[in-house]
Amino acid sequence: MFRLGGLTVGMYVRDAKNRDEAWLLDQIEAVGVDSEAFRSRDYVLAVDEASNDRVGFGRLRVHSGEPAVCELTGIGVLDSWRRQGVGAHVVERLVAEAGDQEFETVYVLTDQPDYLTQFGFDRVESETLPDQLAARLERKREQFEADVVGLAVDVGSFEMPRRLREAFKSAAPDEESTGPEETAADFGIDPETATYKYDTGN
């Protein structure tokens, strides 16, 4: 829970617990984000304080090596909670945790760089990525069939746009997005033969 100006904010971000593992796996599959080497303890969750509903998630993955490398990955927000600063606050919490672990830089491999550049992330050319991420970049490009690129931010340079900070204070589910889920068949798509490019920002 955050307290700003003496007021209690109805959304907060916490570390994932063992009991969150089944929910995380379901959401990761539904959204289509990267789940390579899944470990629930690497995740944080955005939670609606009023309902205790989990509405967003993301992962801080540490790659061993000399030196070790810290990667932000697997970010997802439930449809009815998007565009309200939920993902932004998940990212902020993960970057803060990277700093707590004494990392100076956080990397991201994403097909949606514009979302992250608003926080201070900058493009990193493939040939200058740490070795642990260079091979992973190629795997992600094949997995998502997209132009995945590398980004990085210095922990101390991360910035939260004011509009996203304010949106998070009053975030609420979009009632128009909470109806029955539509399936591929509803759109005349054969799920056995179709391929998808997920719009996940991971």
C-alpha cells in the first residue's frame, strides 16, 4: 500500500507468493508473455486493495555470469486494467528491486520499445548486449515472430511520468472489458492452425 499526502492509495504492488503461482501461470499463458525458466518468486503483482484482485504482474530475472545481468521481463496487465498506470508501477517496482540487489542497469528485450522509453530506457544495439542476453534476444525474436530489441536503463535514471502516477491512484476495472472472454472461434479463427503475435510489451 502507498501513502501519498496522507491518503491511502487503492492499488499497490507486492512480491509474488507461492500461492500466486497457479494464477501467474494461467495469466502468462492467456496473455502470451515470456515464461522462460519460470520462477514465481521472481515476480511482483499489482493488486487492487478493495477487492484483493491481482491485476498485473512482471518479473525481474537475474542471469548468472561475470558480471551477472538483470532483465525485466514477462510484464502483463489484465485487459480491464490497462492504460491506468498498472504496468508502469510494476516496472517501477522491478527497477527498484534491481537497485536493492545492487544492479546499476536493468535490461529489457521487447517488441514494444516506445512503452518503455517513457521511463528512461534507451536502445541497446544487439552486438553490445551482454552475452547472456544476446542469445536470448534471438530466441525471443523466433518465439514472438517480431522485431524484438534490447533496451536498458540506469536504475537511478528511471522516471515515472506524472500522468501514470496519477492514473494509478484511481485505477478501476473497465466495465466494458469485464464481460465473457471472446475466443478465437468467435472471430472465425481456427485455433489449431492460426499463429499469433501477442501485444504484450514484455
